Amino acid sequence: MKNNLLFALSFVFSINLTLAQSGEIDTSRTFKTKSLALNLDGARHAYHPNNEGLLHNLNGGITKEQATTNRFTKKQGYGIAKKKLENSELYEGYIQPDGYFVSQTTPYYKDKPGSSPERYADAETIPYITLSPAWKAKGIRNCDIAYVVNLDNGKKCAAIFTDYRGNDKNTEISLALAQKLEIPVTTKKYNSYDNKTTVMKYKGIKSNNLKIYYFIGSGNGNGKTVEEIQTIGKKLMGIN
């Protein structure tokens, strides 16, 4: 009985997803904003033990001591993926082969292990909008699709909802989406911890007027490639 119920639910979800992606066009759900924030979470080069990443380590809740020793409590270093050490209350951040921490978002490709950068949405390449309480209240879930129009310059790009923030102070978008929409971002030079390297880090994003078409139930809870996002987004908008 349980298996039959699960099969039925899966079948219904599959039908709804197919209708959302290829059925009747409905672009009635929109949201306008000009208050923006920049998200680098999931970027392969976001955080570094020597503070050589695209973001200052403090943006990810990482102090100099924590970064250089690679030791954190559970709530520290929230911008990176960590594992609990055996026989200890401390955690260790996963390090990529090129020396950068693994920066995390909410799971993007759920079948990938927590230690893999591929589990998370790369803000440098994936055009995404950060989920927040207001978006969830509208019915949007992880990996649903949107189509964004920059009303200030006419640039357009499909996007995916992923990651999560606990407030609605502004609309947070990935670096990749900001670049596709040609929204200027601000940077600032910082020194690495050992003062041997100067790194240009991202600080913020300029205000632009955006119109976001959002499509409830258009995703399946799992990540999409850049090409898949654009293809699905255009279909949902009725764009050939």
C-alpha cells in the first residue's frame, strides 16, 4: 500500500512538472525590486585559509584563527562545508585540491557528497536567486525557475531559486546572474593574512530595477546546468 501511494505521488508530481515546463504559458506571477544584494555562496573561489578568496572570510563567519587552523565550532564558518572531527566537538572545513575551502549553499545536486564543491550552486556560473521567507510564502521551492528582466537596461536571463537566507531585507542574486543582467558590482582590495598577496574582493551590488517572473512548481528540487536553466526559463515564458 505504501509503495502504491509513493508511486501515485511521484506520478502526480511528474505530471505537474511536465505541465509547468511545457503546458499552458502563465507569466502572471511577477515581482519587482530594486533593492539587491550579492551572493557568492557556492563559488569555487569564495573562501581561502589565507583569505585569498573572492569574499573576505568574515563574510562566511570565518575568523583568521579559524581559517588558519581549520577548526570551527558547529555554528562558526557557516559559509563553508565542514565535517565533525572524531572524539571532538570541533569541525574541520573541507579543502579543495587548489587550496580553497568548499563554499556551501543549500544542496543543489543532492546526490553529491557534502565534501564535494559540485553539491553546491556555484555563484560564479549558476544564475540564481536566493530563497527567502517571502519567496517560500509565495510557494517557491528549492530549484524552481524564474525569468529576470533588468528594466534599466533590457538585459534578460533565466535563473534558478536556490540557497537560503532568513530575511527579506533585499533580493539576493548570484554573481553569475548579476553579470548576465549587466548589473555593476563593487569590489575592494584586501591583503591576504600573510600580507604576501593583494586580492580584489566583492563587496556589493548596485541598485537596478528588476522584474522577476517566477514559476511555482517548475523545478524538481535538484539542480540544473546553466543551459538547462535557460532552456526551461524560455519555455516557461513562451520564448522560442
